[in-house]
Amino acid sequence: MSPLVAVDSLTKLFPVKRRVFALRVRHYVHAVDGVSFAVEEGEIFGLVGESGCGKTTTGKLLVKLLEPTSGRIVLEGQDITRLRRGPALRAFRRKVQMIFQDPYESLNPRFTVFDTIAEPLWIHGVRSLAEREARVAEILAQVGLTPPETFMFRYPHELSGGQRQRVAIARAMVVHPKFVVADEPTSMLDVSIRAGIMDLLLGLRQELGVSYLYITHDLAVARYMCDRLAVMYLGKIVEVGPTEEVLQNPLHPYTQALIAAVPVPDPTYTRAPPEIKGDVVAAVNPPPQCRFLPRCPRAQDLCRTAPHPPLVEHRDHGVACYLAGHG
Amino acid sequence: MPLLDVRELTLHYATKMGDVHAVDGVTFAIEPGEALGLVGESGCGKTSLALALLRLLPDNAKVLGGQILFEGVDLLRLPENEMRRVRWRGISMIFQAAMNSLNPVYRVGDQIIEAMQTHLNISYAEARRRVAHLFDLVGLAPELMDRYPHEYSGGMKQRAVIAMALACDPKLVIADEPTTALDVIVQDRILRRIEEVRRQLNMALLYISHDIAVIAEVSRRLGVMYAGNLVEFGDTVAIFQRPAHPYTLALMSAFPSLKGEKRRLRGLPGEPPDLLRPPPGCRFHPRCALATEVCRTQAPPYAEVEPGHCVACWHPQHRRCA
């Protein structure tokens, strides 16, 4: 069976103008650079990496908030990359939704909870008010805002951060999408609220049969949420595989450094420093070699001369490193 | 004598809707050279507490009671001109969102030199030498002092702000979420740098964070705040091995972990209380599974469960998880 979403060599370049009156753009940020992966039906696929690695850009490309420079996105066997307008795009918008990071900015402050959640229903052709009310009440109950009547006519400023994020989730889920891009949905929330939102998203996957692209910088959150995981560095996927496999047996030196840098909630444990050199550089006109080369503690001559390594299968997961599997 | 001794500190913010009970009856002490952690969620009063220690609270804040003894002197009674001498030389602070606390139109080095010349009686040349030394200490190339903030990356700005906090050789540095906006690898370096500098200079550190894993790594003793109250305080290892307050236990089980078995998280029901009208009795009782009648009506006593380990709870969990 074909996967729900298949992404092939997806690339997004952002032009940078170095001078105001430059006639031609000569510099590009390679935000997403030849990324390929597939998300199966009912699966939670995680995208992790540091800020600037291209994970949010990838998410926006998948919901068509951005147009790719090249590459293909296939949803349920249909190439949607060049979809521009018309009923096909509308059908796509119903199938694919997004949950944003900051529920203080993603909700319209002048819309009631009902307005916010009912708007996508109207857009997708639910014209009967009674039906919209019923659907909104149903989804509110599903996201844990009960009893629904007490929340329907409130404004965002009357809600806490956790409740707002539940409204944002309800708005995304009310049209019964097949695929949802969740971009750091818990990172703005308080610690004691986060677990509830994560469990809600896991529960909705079971109840509604939805798949997620789950974007996060937090490896522990990714471990909790995701079935499979891709680690990104400067626009490239450097490692991909089943979550536990990637986190317990990381093969790419960048994945290893990321894991080693996560603080451990045990005061008796002494964590060794991660092995990584220097700082992240901007992905403007990157050299052809491995993106991680300037920071890699183990780089060999091969890495300095060969192009960026392809993703190769090693023990259940894909790694883009010439040295993986050698020692 | 402790370096800093906070006793029964209570402070409210006056708002149009009434008083916000931001910090209520908080008591703790920091020994010279000690690394103390303070953990809690947003709005629990940890930043208000830090600002109170430096007397940098906004105008609508009212300190209703308590003492802040720094080297035996009550900072709350100090005239402003003497308080100014305590800031930077006695107590300095690394602010939250430090990325934005540098002035964009001045060279980074000059901003630190300005602070030094205001507070220490030293020449420009001497101050420059000191900045070069501090840059070295926090892991920045000394040449960078003649650059502007926009030429720095996020991690570099954070290091510069740490260098600035160390400029006048303070006895206590308050770090308020200094790594929250940073990526993990940069965070790791900053945490290691802070610890190294703290040991070298023998400073005390008050490290404030919402991240219990970070607190576990940086602190020897820690305090847990909830809704304006200090609910648990003690040795970090003791609290992690034997959390006595149900909120501390909840905080620990609410975080997913990279190590060990993958387990289900237990989020807390409800939301932190509105501090305009804090709940009567124990402020945690509406979210607490162990709450009984007494919790709903009377504030719990703040008492020792083992030597040096205090908790404010009617039903402390004695040695439940070893």
C-alpha cells in the first residue's frame, strides 16, 4: 500500500539580497534541501532538530503555506505539488491541517471559540448552522473542553494557554483531516499542561485515525509522541528511523551530539559533554560537502572531498554519513 | 552566616482587578559559593522573587512583609543609593531573554566597561583588560568585544550577558532562565560554562528555571515554587529521590525523559490558580489527588521531613520513592 504522504527531494531555497540594489539574487538560504520521507496512515512522524534546521519550513511546504523550489509531495497517490486553485486544492485543504506553536497568536482575538472552529466548516461547505453547532460541540468535547456550551461563546483572552491550544487543535480536527502538521504544539505551554496536550493528540490519532507530522526541538517529547523520527541539520535529513532505534542507537554524529546535550533529570548522573565543534552556520550557499563537516569531531579525508552523503540504510534506519557503520 | 537570607517574603502586585498574590511567605537561604535552583511554572512567582532580591520590581509591586538579608543587611530597608552599590557588586543578574538585553548601538565590550566604570573605581584601560579576561572565561574570543550585538549569534550574546553579570565580581549571580531560548547544544555549553566560572570565582548562584532536568544538573539544593509559595526545599538529590510534596512529584512525572523505560506521563488536572483570588488553604489543593478537608481550609505548615528538607504540605510523601 502506498504511504499517506510521500515527499520526494523536496527543496526550498530562500533568496537573500546582500545589497539593496542588487540586480540578481546570487545567494540562497537552503532551508530545505532534497528532503525525502514518507508518512504512513495513522503514523506519527517526527521531525527534530535545532532552530534553523528547516523543520518548520518542511511543515509549511507540506500544508502548502509555502511553494517548494523543486521536489514532489504526493498525498494519497495524488501529486499535489503544483496544485494552485480550484476544487482539488479545496479538497487538499480539508485533508491536511496545521496546528501552530503559539496559541496566543494563532487564534483570532475577535472570534469566539465557536467562530474559530466553525469557520473551516463553513469554508468546506457545511452551511447549516445547526449542523455547525453540533459539529463544534462534538469536537469541543473530544478535545476536553467540557461542557462545550460553556466554552463556545468565549473569546481567546478568557482562556488559559492550554485551553487555547485545545481550541486550535479542535479547529484543525473539526474537518476530519487525514494528515495534520503539528509544529511544536506544546513548547509554549506550562510543564504541567504539556502532558495533557500530548495525550490529547495521541488520543485523537486513535479516535479520528489522523496521521501527524510532529515537529519539535525536544527529543524527549519526540520520544513520547513519534513512531518514527527524522533528524534534520541545515536543511538535510541526517538520520531517520523508528524512534527508539534512532534514540537508543544513533549512528550520525549530529544525532549523537543532540542526544548527549539533553539534560538528565537525575542529580546523581554526570553527563559527558556532547562531541561537536563550533556553532551552527547559516545555510547560505552551503559548500557541496557534508553539511555537518565543519562541526564533525570525526571527519575523515573522504568527508572533505566527497559530496553530501546520501541517506543509506544501516540496521533499520537511514543515515547520511560516510562513517556510519564503520566503528 | 548565610550569604542571602530571605525570610517570610510577601509581595503583591496592585492591579485594577485587585491584588495579585505573587510571592507569599517565602523563606530560604543561600550559603556563600552555593548553587541553588528554583523551579516552578510560569506565574509561580520565581521571577518576581528574583526581582525583589535586586529591588527591581515594577511600580505596582508592594512588599508587604519579610526581610531580605544580604550579608546580614536587610535590602528592603536600604536607601536607594546604597542599594545601587549592592547591585552588580553584591548581586547581579542574568536576565531572561538576555538576547534582547544588549544595546544594539553600542559595542558589546563598551557596555560592560560602562558598568564596570560606574561601579568600580577603575580606568578604561584596566576595564578593557578585565573584559578581555571575562570574555575568555565565558568562552568568547576577546577580539569580539569591539563588535556590535547584531554580529553575535544567540549563544554568543548569552555568553556576553553572562560576562556582563560577572563584570564587578559579584558574590551572588541570579540567572533567570538564561538558556530557555537556546538550542540544546548551546544550552549545554552555557550550563557548563556557568558551572566552571562559579567554581573558579567561588560565587553563589541562584538558578531559576521551569526545566527540572536543568535544575537537577546545576543545583546542589533546590526550591520548588507553586502559585507564589515555596512548597518544597532541600538537597537536590534528596528531593529527586524522595519528593515530599505532591506537586514536586507531579512536576517530575509530567516530563518525558530520554533515558530509561518509556512511561506514560501524568499531567496535572486543571490549571495553576488565578493569583488574584488564590484558593483558601493549600494553594495546590484543587489539583491535588491527596487533598482532604484540612487542605481546603488551612494553609499547610512548612516543616522538615528530614534534616534540611522542608515541605509545605498536610500529607507529605515520606520516602515513598527511593
